[in-house]
Amino acid sequence: MGSTNPLNIKDTRRPMLEAYPGIPKIVPWIPLMDGVPTPVQELDILSKQFPGHAIYIKRDDLSSSIYGGNKPRKFEFLFADAMAKKKDTMATAGGTGTNHGLASVMFSNALGLKSKVYMFKQPLTWGVQRKLLMYVELGAEIKLVANYGELAFRGLWEMLAHPRSYLMLPGGSPLFGLGTVAGCLGFVNAGFELAEQVKSGAMPEPDRIFIAAGSTGSVSGLILGCKLAGLKSKVSAVRVSANIVTNTASIQRNIRNTLKLMRRADPGVPEVALVYPGDFEFLDSYLGSEYGCVTRAGQDAVDLVNRLEGGKGFHLETTYTGKACAAMLDHLRAIPKDKGETALLWNTYNSRDLSHLVGDVASTYPRLPKAFHQFFDLKMTCWQYKDNACESPRGCPAFQSDDNRCWLVKAAHGQDTTRCVDCSTRKEIEGHLAIEDA
Ligand SMILES: Cc1ncc(COP(=O)(O)O)c(C=O)c1O
């Protein structure tokens, strides 16, 4: 397989692999994360707004200094599989704002692989534009597809015409039961990691864990990992993409197949039965009209947490973590405070600063393939307007930041936003960012 530690990661201990040492002998694995175990922290300021309850966060945003979030956990198995198969290119797919695609390109670059990302349209936000600009700096090959039919065709073509390409399905999880569950193992390990943290007193055993469910690999692995590691916490899967992909059947199938893979590799892995509903629940009402849309509940959760807890070095976004957080807050609001619960929000979104990869909008986007230029017809931040009201947008803390609503970033930095409140440019960009009442 070449080097078994190509990034020279110092701490290569993974509690699941220690519990079941047969697994890495059979299933390819390489260490890629230099930030595990990711910390758990109480969100003490937010908790005060929910008397009787305690809210914690699992800081997976710090999982890797290359790109944090949930992806590196899966990549330790998926990139290892690609390298074991002597592939030289990592090809994957996602929406135009895909975190998975971006993470895949960044790890491919670090590992000396070529990369390709096939993309389908999703609702336009500054976050989407910002990520597209990064591909220019990263030198990745990106292609826009018209629909899921074309995506399937491209995937098939990739396998047939480019035998040295490794095809990683969107999100790094099986799709309709096809593809490997190896990535889910990364989240089985995450369950073991949390169990160790609970045991060592870093946090009480959570009553519930809230996590965004897209391609469902993360939540499936986590449910199985918590069970195998002896945690009694109930995992709440918050659906953030289309029902056809994100559903209870796909979670149950992933769990079954992951367990099968683990037991084949290490007979010491016990047979466990997971019941739905019971061991986990599936929360279905936070998506809005489509994948990637901004909902009122999601945006409000993002704003609340970023305002209260933004000083801790992470922030939520509206496609995944904001929706998971909205579900958690609704759950806590519905529970009497004398039945106080401990809730854990699994922060799956990267917090490493990538602003050095974001070039000037006007001069960078023309370097993207022509099909992507349409996503820059609308200006989604004030500094994209030449005649904006700010004297010096480059001096503003919101300049090139990750947030879709730049004036809130400024407020969060304690700066005067009187000028922004009345600014006609702000009103125009707020109009571009359609927020759904969901
Ligand atoms: C930030 C973030 N959270 C959660 C998810 C969902 O994870 P999964 O696809 O494993 O369900 C993704 C997937 O792209 C993501 O980017």
C-alpha cells in the first residue's frame, strides 16, 4: 500500500481499532486526522437559555488541520482503500457547495493524488460561491452536470474509461445500497471516542446526540459505534437532503452492512440488534424544500449559536449543522426543565480557516470552467459591489468570511453596523438569499 502513515500523523490511536484489532488487518486504513479525539465542550452560554438542560458540542470541526469536520473520519478508510487499489485519482460528486468534494480535493492534494468533482446545482449562497473560488486555488478538476441521470452516467464513465480513478460516492457513503460502507467505520470509531470521553468525565453521558444526516454514512456509523461502545444515548438523525437518499431504510442498511464487514474482519465484534425507533430517531421536518436551501429555523439556530458561542472558534452553517441544531433546540424546548436532558450537537462542519484559498471574486471566477460562471451573476456579499457603502470592505471582519450575511459577522465582532442597517446593498443581497419559512 506504500506508506501506512503518509501524512506522518503522530497520534494514530483509534479506540475502535484497538477494541477490534482484526479490522485494520483486513480493511485498509491509514491515519489522516491529527485532531482526534476531537474535544467535547459545554456550550455554557447557550445552556443558560435552556434552564434545566445541558448542551454540549462535539468539536469534529477540529478533526484535521487540513480540513476538519466529518469527512476525514470517513477518508481514513476510503483513501486507504483507494491507495491499496493503486488508484491515482479520487473522483467524487456533490452539490456546487459540497464540503465533501472540497475536503476530497484537499486530502487528494496532501496525498499526491489527482482529483475530480462532479457537481449538481444547489441553491446559491455566498458559501457556494466561496467554495467554488477555492477550486481555482486548489487546481482541482470540476465539472457541472445537468441532472442525476448525467451524474450516474459520468460515474459509470469514470469507472470504465479511467481505471485508475477511485469513485467515491457523494458524501462517501453507499447510495441505494451500492458502494462500500468502509467510510461508516470512521464514525463507528467516533462512537468509541465519545464513550471514552464520557468515561473519563469530559462530559456526562448524553441523553441525545443530534447529527445532520445527508448521505447517512456518518449517522449510521455513529449509531452503531455508540451501541458497540456501550453508550445508551439516543441518536437523532436530522434529515438535510432528499428523502430518496436520506431515509431510515438507508441508515438501517448501512448499519447492517457495516456490522457485517466488521464481524467478517474481527470475529470478536458482537452481533448487536438496533431497533428503530428506539436506538435512534429520524427527524424529518428540518430540510425545507430541497437540499442546501436556507430555512428560517436553521438560520435562526445558526444566528443564535454563532452570536452566543462564536467566541469558541467554531461556527454553524445553514445546510447541515444549523438544521441539526434547530432540531436539538426544538427538542429541548419541548421537554420540561425538571426532566433536564444532556444534549450533544455533533459539529460536522470544518472550522479550519480556509480564507487563504479564497481569491478576489471578480478576477478569480473567470478562471473556473465556463459552466460555473453563471453562479457569479448575482453578487452575494457587499464587497462584490464596486460602489458599496463601506469605506473599506477589506478592513471589515466579514470580508471573505464564511457567513452568508456579512453584516451579522460585523455585529458579532462588536463593530458598529448602523451603516449596514440602512445600506441598500445589504437589502439587495438579503433579497438574493431566499430564506424559507420552514
Ligand atoms: C458539514 C456536513 N455535515 C453533515 C454532513 C452529512 O454527513 P453524511 O453525508 O455522512 O450524512 C455533510 C455531508 O456532506 C457535511 O458536509
